Amino acid sequence: MTTSVEREAAAEQAEPEGVTFGRLNDAGIEKFREKIGLDWPYSRWTTWNEEATRDGIRHYAHGFGDDNPLWTEPDYAAASRWGGIIAPPGFLEGAGLTPEIPRNPEDKGRGKGALAGVHMFWAGDHIRFFRPVREGDRIWVRRFYVGIEPKESRFGGRSALSVRRRVYWNDAGELIAIWDADFVHTERDTAAKRNRTKEAPPPQHVYTDEEIADVDAHYAAETIRGGETRYVEDVTVGQELETRYRGPMVIGDIIAWLQGNGRHEIYPYRLNHKNRQRMGGFYSRNADGAWDSAMRVHWDDEYARSVGARRAYDYGMLRNAWMTQLVTDWMGDDAILVACDDKITGFNTLGDLTKLTGSVVEIDTTGEWPEVLCRVECHNQFGDRTSYGTFRVRLPSRERGLPEFPEPPADHGLLPGMPTPVSGPWAR
């Protein structure tokens, strides 16, 4: 819930005309549109991995429970088609610096204060991959919004859906990926009121010894395809991927994810103070009167309920990592993940057990290489679907050999009129 202290702190900052802190109104949405096409840079302050180091890749993979040797074992990876360690596809989310970009004087203050104090939920991803991230790659990124539209949300009445794009290159100027992320914006107060008036959520399930033993048996039985090539000729529509469990989720799982993926918004002490000067609307006083970030929805049950959740909940990107792992474990070392589209449809809260299932739903032969489409779904212990996605994979062919990545688009996913960086191989 937004506190009076938070409102007073925000009031000290000049609000754009018609924009009200913590409220999602037409003026706020229109002000937000000013951000479209405006670079929102990653610096050494905000990025987690400037370079794809061996340690950084391993920490990221281990942060969501993935010990695939292609990401973690140098000798194993050296013998693969890649000749060395490559990163899991989702590694990019916490990676990259933004090159120096010329700023127009009229850009100063564009979109500033728009939807301040309005909560954001990660709602989905639309990613296209064009290169792997290799150990030693220095990553460059441009991050900007491409749109926002009002909508209705079951999380908190009126809401808006924005799309934030990140475009990644390596130091050689090769495009790695174009990543669009969907965000739902909702009013925290509205969600809290809805939470207080609706029926109480079901109590959290307490797991029996037998249930935990069943989960452990699934963990023990998990396999990685690895170097055993999976050929496209051997795949049929309806083929199932190996079922996986993730959970029951505990705070330690959130900590492990943050160790690998990182979040600059939860820096401590002096760095916390500096963050509050930069983005004060993201912070409020907690029950003890101390300043804390809105990121605490991921470990603070009371604060999570203020935005409409039953309890503290995971990160949308963590579920993207789980679903992606299901596919990369299935496809093997020689295959290529070329795209994914996923949706986050519900909260995955502390104590929840997620069951991941997947199957082949299509083999698309209309392009330059046959592409296998895998559908993955996540359900919790109550049977609620909390996320789903479609993953597009290029498998090796007995007739044609190893697949290659698609050619990148000429515009690299940048919007018309975006400035060219001052220098560097990533310049368009």
C-alpha cells in the first residue's frame, strides 16, 4: 500500500500536469507515451553482467536450477559445436551496457514522472534470437519503450499494458537478440482494496512427506539431452517434453535467482540512498518505518497483498527461465532456440509448486529451416495455469546437417528516428 510518507516524498517532486502519483489516468498514460523510442540506458550501476564471464554465466544458470554442462563445464562445452561455453538464452535479461548515444536537448524530461507510484507486473516476453552469447562476449544493449495501451485487468481494475524493447549486440557488432517484454501497470491502492473485499484466497497447501518425496523423485529423474543429437526427422506433432516440477517455492529460491540475475533496485545502505534520489517513486517506508523498494513484493507477504497477490511472488523472468530450460534440456546441444513468446497469467507465490508440461504442437516447414514449435505450460498445486509459452526451435537434420540462426532484420529492431551511437561496432 502507498504510505502517506511516500506521497509526501513524491509531492516534493514536480508532477506533470494532470499526472497524479500512484494513479493510472489518461494524462499519465499520455505522458508515458513520450518515452516511446527514447533510450533508457543501462550503466555499470544498473546492469548485472557487462561481460559474459564464465562465472557470471554459471551463476545465472545455477540461479534458476540449471546445471546444463553447455553453460557450466568448460571442457564439455569446448567439445560441442560451439567450441566453448555459451549462456542460457535468458542470460541477456541482466546483461549489457548502453553505448554513448547523442541526446537532443528537447529529450530532457521526456516522460518524466509518468505513472510514478503505479505498480508494474512482468506479463510476458516476445524474443527473437540471432546469435548465441559466448563466454567472453561484451554485451551492448539499447532499451526503450515501443508502446502503451490502456486495458482492464483482474489484478486491479483499470490498467495499462506497455511494451519495453531491448536490443542486444556483441562487441563485434553482431545482433544477438531483440527482446520485447510486456508490463501490466496497475494502481496499488485499487488492488489492495479489491484484495480486502473479495473472498479470502485458499490457504497455502502444506505438503506431506509423500508429496515432497514425489517432487524429489521428479528432480532425480530429470535428464538433459546434451550431446545426444535430436534430429528433426525424429520429431512428431504431439510428442511430449519431460514433465518438470519447480518448488515448493521458498524465499531461498528468490535469493538464488537474484544472485544470478541481479537487481540494482535492492542495493543496500548508501547505494539504496542514491537509488532513492534517482527513482524515489519506487521506494516507500515499510512496516518498521524503513525505506524499502517495491521489489519487496517478492519476499514481503503483506506488501505483496497490497498489489493484489495472495503472498509474495516470484519474478516473471524466473518462469521464463524455467520454461526455456524445459526446452533447451529437450532439444540438445546442436539445436538452436530462435524465438519464444510467453505470457504470465497468474501469481506464483511462496509455497507454490509449479508443474511444467510441454509438447510439440507444430513443425513449420515454410521457412529456410524446419522449425519445431513447443508449447509449455505452468500450473500450480491448485491446478491454476500461471504461465504458458511457445518456443521455436531449429533441430539438426540428417539430410541438411546443423541449423544456423536466422538472419537479423536490417533495422535491428530500432524505431525510425532513433539516434546512432557516437562510436562502436554496434552502431547502425
